[in-house]
Amino acid sequence: METKTTLTDAEISSIENAVLTDPFMLLGMHSLGPEKADRIEVRTFCPAGTEAFLKIGKRKPLRMNRITDSGLFVWTSGPDTEPFLYTLVFKTGNSSWETKDPYSFLPQLGELDLHLLAEGNHYRLYDKFGARIWTAGDTDGVLFSVWAPNASSASVIGTFNDWDRRRHPMRSRGASGVWELFVPDISPGDLYKYSLRTDAGEIIEKSDPIALAAEFRPRTASVVADIDSFDWTDSTWMENRDRWDPLNSPLSIYEMHAPSWKGSPDWRDFTSWDEFADELIPYIKELGFTHVELLPVMEHPFDGSWGYQTTGYFAPTSRLGKPEHFQRFVNRCHNADIGVILDWAPAHFPSDATGLARFDGTYLYEHEDPRKGTHPDWNTLVFNYDRKEVRNFLVASGLFWLDKYHIDGLRVDAVASMLYLDYSRSEGEWIPNEYGGRENFGAIEFMKTLNSIIARDFPGAITIAEESTAWPGVTTPVEEGGLGFTFKWNMGWMHDTLDFFQKEPVHRRHHLEKLTFSLLYAFTENFVLPFSHDEVVHGKSSLLSKCPGDRWQQFANLRLLLSYQWAHPGKQLLFMGSEFGQWNEWNHDTELDWDLLRYDEHSKLKTFVSDLNLILMCNPAFHMLDCSPEGFSWIDFSDTQATVVSFIRYSGKGDHVVCVFNMTPVVRENYQIGVPYKGTYTEILNTDSDIYGGSGKGNLGRVHSKPGGMHNLPHLVSLTLPPLAAVFMQPENRYD
């Protein structure tokens, strides 16, 4: 056997052990120069092949010499040979395959891409980095690239090379910390990972941080995917969204955990996105919600994290299908005039060995010091927001879902934990910033950057902060000194309101401040009023089970609670199951208790929620000026004896709705309140109506104002207030 090559023993060993920082220096075609009579040497390493050949045009293939038992093949030309194009052909047993040589291609990532990444400004890095369908010259394949600046060598491994890290070592792109390799003849569906050698010589295998798809858990490989071929048909929705004003438009959100909403029809672990859309879209249309908000659909290893412990920041979970299936789901929602919001968790990530943790053998995405790098509440790792490449990664992830999946908004999880260095930490367990304070400047910069770009590049798309403190300016535009979110969850309102409604009605008279306090700050931010998944799990009971009293009173209380949520300034969010009165807490391992809809009291509650959304849509007073003090005024919040509160919602265009809430099971006859105008007021909602399962008490559909006035208003109406009920009234005709 021919054993000659110009490679030294050390160079051969570096190929066999995949310790190359630049495999292109040794593999592929090389001119040996004048001292070797201008000969050409072609080298390839393929342990799986017993024979190898060079295929040059239509010429007879040239046999290569296998010079090592490990699978290094070499072909050397005669003198005065010019470089040429070739294809590699391998044989083993009765099979053969051919491919272009990965080490015959020039670098594919441009200097601008590397420069922008190093600056932390490559906000569309998902177009270039990771595993991307690529054409180099006239050759189709996949460009693999990964940021691993502290690795001493890197290889891509996968189904296409028997997971052998020696087969496809990657090229270092120098100070950028990026490793890349274009591999021909790879297609969507191929599995891969990165095999990295640390400075200490340890070999670690990592999933792709920018993978577009992933294997079904518990397997952890990344999957080559093509997400740019989907044929979107939602242009009307997207064009209308560009002109949408979220602050002054109806916005009611159905929050849901997709895997546990409804089980698959054939007892598979999970329903598919297509099956999900078949059921969900008509259901949402019937209920009248404007948007669905999905708990994180990004890939995650542990079902019980509900997606909040993310490993795939650019990959929809494989539990419900492939990326194109999720794109089709969003497209179908848009064509049904339903917006899609995603929960997104950039505050922390799990420590799984194949994920971001110690990615290249060092603390790359997280802080090394546990006082900054670990999260005490969830036993997860915290991103190093001070590192510009990490901020770039997270900003690009957020933009990715709006860009490639046409998502209409992001609800950003655990914002407070990012803002404060001492979040959930005791004295001595955190490190102050450079000025001795508790503000996390890197995280603040990340959020401002994200929100600024979304506002600029995706008009009409919204961001919602789950922020539980009094941090100022969460929804103030960045150019005015704020964080730039569109909305903030009103956690204070949520806790106070639920606390009030869980009290027995006889005690509520002593706690009206729980309802009134929120109006002291209701317009300091643009708020969403959430009754979220967190409030119906872990022993907190479902919304219906929180309500006191006998069965009838529980349903009446829930209708009263929801009517208060819909009438209060702010946008509405309701977690799945609450719309029909699920008794049990949410359980992510099983579907909702759909059988309850066979019973009148549950089906009528669902009708009630549908009517709330209809009122929201049809009455500008309930959605215009939602975030402005001009849209609200109290009538009376001091009637502790009757435990009744009343207020007015204004549209700013001459419309108003009077809202009255009787918080006790006592019918209040001839209950008088002031109103702005003389005329007839029509009852547009009575939560005690028998169509909702109530007792049917009320005002026969309308009341007429009387002279005299009260509550600093010029006129008054005398009402019958049903028990544990709300009444909404709108002027039918008025005489100022």
C-alpha cells in the first residue's frame, strides 16, 4: 500500500484526533509548490470508507491511497498540475456515496457578520449562524457555525458522519470565537451536535444554541430545518397590524399551555399543531378573545417546567410537530383574525449538560460567580447580560419569533429577576453594580435594545413585562428614559382583587380598599390585568374554587370577578379553563376538564365570557383610553355598608358606560347612584341574568334618570342590584 504523503506524523495525528484549529490547512486540495514540482495533494479523512476516489468531470475516478488504518486517504498528482474541481467517492462493502469535499470551500461567513457579532449588534444572527440551509457556489448543503471562543477545537457531528468528531472538524474564524464548516449534501431532518474540545482537553457535546429544531425529549440532538420555505398567506393581518394601536383597541388574551389544553384524539402524548388549530381556532372565535398567549413553545427538556426552562431559544418544541407546523398554526390564527403572543423566558436557563451551561468549557453564557450566575428560586443559571454577545443572542431570539413565525407579541417572563441583582437574594448573596446599587445595567440595556428594535421594525407587535415591583417607566418609551415595553402585568391588582373575592361577602365591607387601591396607580403604566396560570396551580385552587359560598354563589362570584376584570382599566388576560369554571387546579399532565361543559352552569359561564368579550369589542368605552385617566372616574367607592362600588368608563368620543358591582348576596332595591346625563340607560350586561345561570333579578333592561343628582354628578338613577352581580348600563338617549 502506498504510504507516502507530505503530511508529518504530527499532522496525521492531529487529523486522527481532531485537534485542528484550521483543518483546511491539512485537509482538502493543497499545492505542494515548486520544490515538489508543482504537484497537487488531495487529502480526506473517512474512517467509514474502505476505498476512496477522486471524480473529476467525466474522467475515470482516480483511486486515493489509504495511508492510515484510521481512514486517511491521499492522492498525489504528477508534476505541473493545476488545481481542479473534484468530487469525493467513498466505498465500503456493497455501498458507495459521493460528495463534494467540505474542505474545498472558502469561508462562508462574511467579515461583516463576524464584526457585528463581536460588537453585539448582529440582531439577525439566526439568518447566518447555527445550521442553515446554504448554497456555496453551485453546491447545496448546510453551513454550520457556532460561537465557542474558548474551545481549542470544534467539530460538527451527526447522522451524516456516524457522530464521529474526526470527520468534520470546523474552521476557527479567529478572534470572533466562531467556528464554521459548510457540509454539502445535508438536508432538513438530519440530526447534529457540536463536539468541542476544551482548553483542558475535555470533549463535550453540545446542542446548537441557534438550532431551528430539536429532537423529541429526552433525546437532545439539534435538527437541520428549513423555515424559510413556508408560504405565508396572512398579509392582510400583518398589514392591519402595522396600523394597530394596542393601547386604544380591544385586547383580551386567552392564556394557555398548548400541550395540556386538549389531549390528542388517539392517545398520543401530545396533540399536533394542526389538530390543535382545528379545535382551538373555532373555540377562540366563539369566545371572542382577540389573542391567544402560549406558555413557552421554545424547546425545553422537562415537561414540568411548562417551557420556562428553555434550551432551544430558536426552536419550537418538537412535542407538537415540526417548525413548519407551528408556522401553519400561526398563519391559520391570523387568517381567523386571532393574534398570537408567546411567553418568552430570557431570565434564566437550565443547567443541562448538552445546553448552554459552560458551553465551551467556560462560563460563556452565564456568570462564573454563583452570586450572579445562579437563580435561587428555580435552581437555574442566569444569563451574563454584561456580555454583549449574550445580549445579542437574546435580542436575536426575541426578534426571531416575530420575524420567522409572524408572532404578534412577546410576554417576557420574570423581568424583575433580571432588573435587580439582589432579586431573591439575602445580604451577602449578591454583588452590587459598579455604583454600589442593585440595578442590573446589562439586563436593562438588553431589554431597552429589544423593545427599541421591535418598535422600529415590527409596528403593531407588542411586548408585555411580567414585572412585579414598582420599577419606574416599564412601559415608557426608551427614548423617554423607560424600558420600552408596550404593557406590564398588573400583579398588584391581581393579588388584591383575588384576595378580596376570596373573602366571605359578610367580611368584604372591611376590605373595599383592595378594590380601590389599584386606581391610585392604574395609569402609571400600560397594564394587562392577568388571571394567569400561576394563580390556578400549586395549591392556589382554580378561580371558581377560590370563590366562597355555596355552588350557586361560587358561580355568581366568578361572574362578578370576571366582570370587574373586564370593566377595570387595562387589558384582560384569562388562563384556560377559567372560562367555563374548571373546579380542579391546572395540571400540565392532563387536558382540561372538558366534560364540565355538559352541565348548564359551566356552559352558561362560557357564554358569559363570550358576552364580556363582545361588550369589550362593541363598546369603545371599555377599550379606548384604557391606559389614560380620562377613561375612568369613580361614582362611589365608599359604600362599605352595602359593599357596592360603582364607576364610569369613558371612550373619549362621547360614549360612557356605568358599571355597578354588588359584592354581597343581598338584593339591593332602589339603589341610587349619580350619572352624567339625563335620559334612558340600557342594561348592556347583568351578570345575574338567567342566561348566565343567575337568579334573573334586574331592571327590566333599562332605567330612566331622575333629576337631583348625587356623587357630584348632575343626574341619578335608581337601580335594582342583583345579588353578587354586576350591572353595566349605557345611555340609550341623553339630554345634557
